[in-house]
Amino acid sequence: AQSVTQPDIHITVSEGASLELRCNYSYGATPYLFWYVQSPGQGLQLLLKYFSGDTLVQGIKGFEAEFKRSQSSFNLRKPSVHWSDAAEYFCAVGRMDSSYKLIFGSGTRLLVRP
Amino acid sequence: NAGVMQNPRHLVRRRGQEARLRCSPMKGHSHVYWYRQLPEEGLKFMVYLQKENIIDESGMPKERFSAEFPKEGPSILRIQQVVRGDSAAYFCASSPRSAGPQETQYFGPGTRLLVL
């Protein structure tokens, strides 16, 4: 069965520092991978997605993610974090069946120190 | 171009009452997904609908929950005889005409249901 693991429940970084959020997936075929961000009390906003091609994907707000098939990972990175990046981040894999539903990880809460 | 709209944003019900959650997809989108987010957890798929059709309801609890997406009007998620365990945030997402894994799902702001 497909699953998504985000091993870090909370991460705290200082403003201006670099960031990497981990995501590992379990999926039998080529995965369709997504990162979403959720600000408190809000819905989810898509940061970036990977379907095929270049394994380094650029997203909005300066985020990027790298697909590594050998490690079953799709880690999210940002070179310099801003205070406004404090939020919850969800990795998801899209199923290739009739519904194309998303399977989400449990999320990583990012705190940014001033 | 308005995004996915959900109402109400917050809903309080007493045990045994009914909850009706509404979702209006983005203009031009004909595919609607409902997800539930329990406290401190990720989103879990509930149901996928197209106009007048339920395509996949594998994530719906077997009892008390139902969903529809009529030809006209919003999609409705209905929870009958609510219990405290139904307290959660319910998110609706929509995607464009053809759906598929390459189509982005756009999420609404969610309805936060509290059952007293």
C-alpha cells in the first residue's frame, strides 16, 4: 500500500538559515509527488509537484525539491528561510488509479526563530 | 477567478445533530475531493465526485456520512448524528476537467467542525 512518511514532526530554524524537510514514500510505480503548505487556520497551497523529467523541481516562494528514486525520497529545501515560512508542510503522493486521490504524510511543523 | 469556496468556515454541532458542509469548486472544475484532517494529523481522503457521480468513496465511513455533487450547486458532505470523533477540519479540493495525477488539486480553506 502506498504511504508517505515525514519523519520530523517539528523543525525549528533561525531566520536566514537553510531548510530541508524530509519526505519518504512507498509506492510501486513512478510516483506523482507534491508538497503543500498550510498556514494556521488556512487551507493547503501547492508549493511544487513532480511528475517526470528533471528530478530537481522548482516551486513557489523559493522552495525546491529533489526526487531521488533510489532513496524513495522527495525532500523539500529552501536556502534561506523567512519568518513568513512558519507553517505546516505536507508531502503527498498521487495515486494512479481511478480517483487520483492524494495520500498525505502527517506533516512537519516549521517554526522560525527571529 | 475565485478559488475553491467552502462554507461554513466553522460549524458547531451537538452530538446527534446533522452537519452539512458545502464546497463550490473553482470555475471550470468538475472534479471534487473531500479530505478530513483530524487534530495533529495529515489529511485523509474521503470521497471523489464528479458531477452527479460518486467515483470513489473508499475513504468514507460506512455509516452516517454521505456526499453528493449535483448538476447544479455545490458539493455537499453530510454527516448525520454527529459524534465527538467527527470533530475535525474538512477540506474540499477541486481539479480541472480531466483529472488525473498530473492535475493539481486546489484546496479550499476548510470547514472546522466541532462536536460538543
